[in-house]
Amino acid sequence: MNGRIRIRALVTGLLLGLFLCIFTPYNNTVLHNTPLGGGHFPLAPFFIIAWLFVLDALAARLSRRRPFYSGVELLVIWLMTVLFTSIGYAGLSECFFINITAPEHFAQDAYRWTEVLTPLLPKSWFPDSTQAVHVFYEGIRNGRTMGVLEVLSSIPWHVWLPVLAVWALFILGAFFVMICLMVLFGRQWVVNERVLFPLVRVPMLMGEALDQRQFLDWWSNRYLLIGLTFAGALHLLNGLHFYFPSIPQMPTLVLAGTYFPKFGLFSGFHKLKMFFVPAFIGFAFLTTRQISFSMWVFYILGGLLFGVLYIFGWQLPEAALGTTLGPDLARPEGAQTIGAYIIFFIFLLWLARHHLKETVICFLRPVCHSSELEGKGKFDTIPKEWGPPIWPLWGLIGGLVGLSAWCWFFGLPLLAALFLPLMFLIFTLVTSRIVCQGGLPYFTLTAAPSDALMGFFGTGFFGTVGIAATAVMQKVLFLDMREALAPTLFHGSKIRQEARQRHLVLIAIGIALVLALTTAFVTMLFLGYKYGLRELGLDWATQTVLANYQNAQRLVDQPVGPNGWTLTYAGAGAVVMGLLIFCYYKIPWWPLHPLGYLVAYSGGMKILWFPFFLGWLCNHLVLHYGGTALFNRVRFLFVGLILGDFLMGGVFTIVGLFNNQSYSVFPL
């Protein structure tokens, strides 16, 4: 690729990102149209960038000049739009304002948690005006007929700005820590470990074709056209059925659970679903076989474990875990992921030990450069341009200290204030590796970071104020990982490899995060005061926020010590992960990858397991019977499946702008 990045690309990325940051919540909440974001490969950014690739190549062909944007510039634009889309809705603002207004708004409904938690929570976290919150939920009188400036001028900014400033310190501090993690580990993952990054493969293939002046010919690839035609025909037929029910459809969901009993060995599959999503099959095909195989195998093994425990009478009730703050941690078996996450985090540090050692040496000796370390064995193969920057290590330490100070200032005991940001970091890094290496377009946590600390040390570790504060902080950034920011930043580390001016990519990311946060705050306040927050269809966000507060209230009312079953299953998860890592690292023929075990109990795998099975099966057959030569040709069929899904998704989103209902290409 041509690695040059020009200002025009950064400006384009910022403008498109700002548009998506504003339009995404409006589209999702007011129009109730197909979600523009969601997942780690969101719809709108890729739909836009795919057309930019086409138009850029077409203009270059007609004018006989070089493309207006290079391939890497379009990748940077795509990265910036994904960041804006994430923060603009599902990655932050969808739940944020409900989270910080719930104690005031729901107090009138006499919820038990409002009586217990409100006196404990810091006043500066929440707006101090009952009237401002009431109008925010109900909307300004005649607000729907007001213009943009009228609504903005009617917002009581003196109430909101102090609250948003306090939270902006926490959010931007967390963003800064994520950037430091990305820079610190990005070089290790991209250069030293050669992580594949399946979700970025299609944009990168498009960029390579554009820079080689072969993009329009690239679209004529017969395999790509087959995949594109199949996915397009599937969604055209099902979309027409959605609007005109008399037209037949091709089912993309099979409720396979009806074929399994409620009790016995196979009872864990009683609610089994088989989704057929062409794009997800494509991502699975582009993932390494060992990983795609492990994803669906461990999901099946997790279901079998439930049945085995049932047969032997070892099945524990959900109440055995007590009250948890995790989104999917309902059964004790799921607590295995807590121990598995911690062991896998240690494994990531071990894999990066030489790189981290080099960075620490440069940290202790600021005059050190990578050239000084050449010829000393371990670092001979490291390119000079990838010499370890010192600032990410300083920034990571400083950022964690800042987050700990923020937590301590707002009521957490000192030890809890130190350990909670560290646990946030562990979950963030492991989640990023799962998404980036596993090619998961959709991922949800099983256990929350605080579940690990409460399970190990009990609620007394946090104190009553700390439990309440942790529940709120965690919900802001570290609980709903459907569109988490960190994996996108690590995708940015792969894109940075292709750029000559890597500092410009970091500058673009930094500017995008600050502007996205500001724009997201203003946009959601505008929509709330214009239409009324309760009219925006935020049912899922409201339910999860209320459940979060209610769980925190139970923990305050009934303090508990370390949970024996959490420790048992977390310990078992740590042992299993340790064995998997040993076998993966030491036994060449070992077929299972540790990533599969990490996601076995994730809610996202209920959708992804079958596409990953089909993607693995196709990958295996192609490589087995045709080798890499056939794989390099056939992979374009699966690229076509991805393109077909997202292009049709964009088309039906545009159609949905003019209809009261919208056909969704992807499972909601």
C-alpha cells in the first residue's frame, strides 16, 4: 500500500465521523431504523467506505490520474468513522444518560434501590435539578416543532456541564489508557506475533487493490461476484418478504433447541439456535482454522458440560453465585471465564516479554533507541521504524494512577481503587485480543470486572459506597462490550503498520475521541429535550441500567464474603486455561486455541457458533483439497459474502428511512 496520509483524509474522516455520531442516535432512536452501528464491524462505516473505494477508483479510471485517496487513507477514514459511531451510540451514549439520571428520575417510582443507593453515590456524578431531568425524559413542550438552535438554547447547560465535565475526566482517562495499551501491545501483536486481524482483512484487500490500480478489476473476480450475488439475492428475497409477506423467504434462523430434551445429557442445547449470516461465515473463513474450529467446539462443549453436571447431580442453582453485576453471568459454570481471563492476560504478557523488556529498558534509559539493541540477539528482526516508544509505558502508568485517584476520590477504598482499574485493564486487553484475533463481529462479556474482585474478596473489599460507585462506573465503559472502543483501537494498530506517518494516525484517533465524546453528549441531550428520552425506544438500555442498580442495592443490603463457588469455578477456569495454553504452545498438532474457551459462555456465541462452524468447515475443505493456491482464489467468495451482507444492509437502511419499518440484515 501507499502509506502516505494527507490532511484531506483526516478532514474527511472527521466530517464523516461527526455526521455518523449525530445521525446514528437519531436513526436508531427517533426513526427506529436499522442500527447503523453495533458490533465490532459496524454497518454504516463500512457501507460508506466501500462506496468511497468504488468512487475513488472510478474517478481515477476516468481522469487517468492517481486516486484522490490512497488505500491506507481510506482505511484511516474507516477507522475514524467506526470510533465516532461507537461513541455516538452503542459504545457509550446509549446507556450513559440513563445511567446518570436514573437515581433522580426513578426515585418517584419508589424503587428500593433509589432509597439505598442515592445517599451513597457522589452528588457530582448526577444532575442536581429534578426539573432538568424531568424535562429531559418528557421533552420540551412543543420541542418537536422547534429548530435545532432553539432546542440547544433551551437546554439547562449550567446543570449538565459540571456533571459531564466530571465524567469526561473518567472517560477520556480511560480512552487514554486504551490508546497507551494499543501502542504498547500493537507492535507486539502486529509485527512480532503476526496476529491476523480478520475483521480488517476486507478493507485492507480493497485498499491494496486500489493502490495497485486494480480495484475495478477486483470487483470482476468471479468468486467475489458469486458471494456477492448469493448474499444480495438472499437479502433481496427476505427483504421483499418483510415488506410483502406473500413473497416467500429463505429462513436464516433454525430453532434447533426443539430437537433436544429439557433434561439429561443434552439439556444444555434446549435453547440452541442456528443463525445463517453470510458475513459472519466470511469472517470465520478468513480466521485461522484453529481459532474458528475452537469457537464452535468450545460452545458445544460448554453445552455438554451443563448436561454432564445435571446427570451427576452437580448442577448448582443460579443463586449459588449470589448477586453479580455481569451481563451474562447467570450460572456458576460461567464463572470459569474469570480465572481464564486472568491466566490468558498473564499469557499475553509472557508472549510480549521480550518486547516489554525492550520497552522497559528504554523506559529506564530514555536515550535508548532500537538501533542500540540490534545485534544482541532477540531484537535483530525488529524494524528500526518500529522502535519502542517510551511514552505509552509512562502514559499507561500515569493513566492507571489517574483512574485510581478518580475512584478513590469518589469513595472507593484505596485497595479497591487500585485494583478496579487494573481489572478494567485486564478485561479490556483480553477482550481486544478475542475480537481482533478471533474475528468476532459481536462479543459480550460473561462476567463483569467487579465480579472477579467481589467473588475473590467479598463486598467488604469495596465498602457500601464503593459497591454503588463501581456499579455506575463499570456500566459507563466496561460492561457493555457489544461495541467496545478498545478492539477498534487495536485494529488501528494494524492500519498504522501500513502508514508512513504513524504519528498522524494517533493524532487522528485522539482528535476523533475528543470530538466524538463532545458530539455524543450534545446529540443525546438534544434528542432528549426535543423528543423526550422515554419516547426514544431505549428499553434495553433502561432495563440493563435498572438491573445494574438493583443488583448493587442487593449487595449493599446483604454484604457477602468471598463466594466459594465463584472461587471454585474461577480456579477451574484458570487450570483449564493453563492446560490449553501449555498444549497450544508446546504441542504442534494441538487443534484447540485458548480463545475458544474464553468465549464459550458469551451471549454473542449463541449467534456466532453456527456461522463459525460453516466458515471453519469451508476453510478446512478448501485447504485440505486445494491447498493455499485454491484458498487464495476461493477466499474472494467469502469476501463477497461480507460485501453482499453489508451493502444490502446499507441499502435496506436507506429504504428504512422512508418507511415505518426496516428489514435488518443482521440479527438484532
